[in-house]
Amino acid sequence: MRGDRPRLRARGGAGGAAGLSGAGRLAPVMNRRSTILFSALEAILVVGIGIGIPLSLLTLMWALQFGFQLDWLVFWRAAVDIWAIGHGADVTVTIDPATALALGVDGVAEPFPVTLALLGFAALTLLAGWQMGRRSRDERHHLLGAVVAVGGILVVSALAALSASHPSALLARGQTAVFPALVFALGLALGSAGGSNPARERWRALIDELPGLVIGVGGAGLRAGLGTVATVVGAAGVVTAAALVLGYGQVIALYESVQADVLGGIVLTTGQLALIPTVVLWSAAWLIGPGFALGAGSTISPLGTTVGPLPAIPLLGALPAGEASPGFLVLLVPVIAAFVAGIAVRPRLIGELREGQRPHGWALATAVVAGLVAGILAAFLAGIAAGSAGPGRLAVVGPDPVAVGLWMLAETVIGAALGLLAGGVRVTRQSAAHPRSE
């Protein structure tokens, strides 16, 4: 059929009049069949690379340390479990009585869940979705490709979950199938932002029909809330890096205490790299105020650090010492972030006001919207960074989502309100004449 023949699209030409790109080449536009094929391959690659990272290291251990003695399927199941945990899926672990007795850990004799996400794997899936969204957002069959890719990841993930099922490590199959697809879909949506697809145009037309003040308050509040959380997470990344540098000696000491060989050290380091995004979200909860826990009864917050016995994970050597706690001074980070965000979005709010309207009330309403957005997003991020890491006291690890959300809401409302009101919210003649700012 004519509709399935490959077509060519001009790139780099002004107004599309020229059939050549700036380099004099023609850029192909994919038809439906090509879109379906490449999207399906994308889904297979995303899941395959994600599982392949732990599988390659475990296969090396199978060959070099175990001398091909064990069944390789054991390592395949472990790789799928690790990848699934990296996307937030739950795994219920059951240890045989002899091994449980040798370990001597409280609660290890009973089945226990492992729900703490190694978010490095989810970050890779998110990045893959973002890249596909950026690459195909202006394609004619963009939506078809997105549906095929997300559906393909769901199917391949479900097959992987079925193949890895075992009583000793009972994988939540539904979560393993759905969660990676949702993460990839989020990446697709982020990457597609700014494209000229029909769905985006319909959404913009729907928003334009709303009253100007609703757009001004909602848009400014949304941007301020998102900007505040993004700034706090960025600051948390800096804090995490600084803590690793300052705690370098303790990290090395923990590496030495493990007494792992070269391959074991590589496996341990790879696992910790997958945990880094989770630790960054722990640091964000620390900056916000409530902090996080590393076991029942423990607290790591700006007001102090109280921890019990911890596993010999080198990354934990960067934990702050109790006597070095900075106190409430840390809380200035989210407040200042919200203050700067309020200043940044103030022109958008002013552009929707008219002479005679009370600007201070609308500024406070915008600050409340920003606080709600920031609080909900911070609570969500805290939720995906919390879970169970093992039996006994390790069943409570990470921040409390409710506490983090409430603290973030209050800090954002205060900071954003100060930023929006800084210097006075004035309605200029220009903004009154042009109530809708672009």
C-alpha cells in the first residue's frame, strides 16, 4: 500500500521547503510497520540491558568462583530479582532452616519481604524512555510507537517474572510487569514534552480556555513547586557526594572488612551504584528535615544521628556522625529554594493580574499551590526510596513519606510566599494592558 512506503522528511531546511537537511541529506520518516518494529526492539533492549547488567556479573561469578558447579538458572533468577527490585517490585525471601540458624539474625527464619528499590535500574529505564520520547516526538506515528514500546516492556517484563519464579525468592509478578512499563512511560512523557503532537495541542487548547487567574496561579504554583523539589534533590546530590568524600576513610575501611576479591568488589560496587539514586533521595529527606531510618528505632536527621548495628555496606560509611549534626540550619535549603522559585515565577502571576485586584492574596494562593505540589512530589519520592531491606529491624529503611511531604509543604509555602511578596507584588500598566503573559 502507498501508506506503508518509506517517506523522506527534510531536516534543517527553512519552513520545510527544501528537501535537503543542512548537510544535504534526506531524513527518513518511519511508516507504521517500521515504527512498530523499532518500538518492539526498543522494549526488548530496555529490559535486556537492565537484566543483563547484573546477569553478566553473576555469570562471571558462576564461571570463576563456582566453576560452573551450580545451575546457571539460579543466577538468572537472581538477576531478574535484582532488576525487579530496582523498579520497586517486592520479593519475598525464604531462607532454609540450616542457613537461617547459621546466620543467627533475628527474623531470618521466617519469610521476609525485600521492598527497598535499587533506583539506579529505574533511572536507566527512565532515561531510555526519555531518549525515545525525544527522538520520536515529532514523528507522525509517535503515539503508536509509544504504545508498542510500553506494551512490549510490559510483556517482556512479565515473561521475565514468570521465568524467575521460585519459592525461595517469590517475586511479585504483577509489579514486575507493570512498574518498569510505568517508569518507561514516564520517561516517554518527559521526552515528548515540547513536541508538536496533536495530544499536546489539544491539551494546550483546553488550558487556554480556563480563566486567566486560574492559569496564572496554577501555572506559577506548579512551576514553583516542581522547581523547589528539583532544587532540593539537586542539593541532596551535592550533599551525598560531599559525604562520600568526607567519609572516604570509613568507606575504604568497610571495603577492607568485607575481604572480597576483585570480582566480589566489582559486584559490591555495582550494587552500591544502583543504590546511589535511593541514597540521594534519603539525603533530600535529610535536608527537608524528617531524615530517614536505617532500621527500626534509628534516626538520621539534621537534629542528630542514632543508628544500631548495620550491614557492612561501604556506602554507609558516609553517614553523618551524631555530634556533627547541623541542626535546623539545614532547613534553610528548601526554604531558600522555594524563595528563589517564588521570585522566578512572580512575573507570570503579575501578568494575569489587573488593576484593582488584591495581589497579595493571589500571591499567597500561589504559594499554597506550590506547597501542595512540592509536598505531594516530595512524599512520592520519599515513598519510592523507603521499604524493607531484610528481616528484623531492617524491615524499616528510608524516610517517612507523610512526614517528608508535610515538612516540604510547610517550607515551600513559607519560602514561595516570601519570594512572591519580595519587593511587593505590583500590577504594572503593561501587565494590566496585557493580562495574559506568554
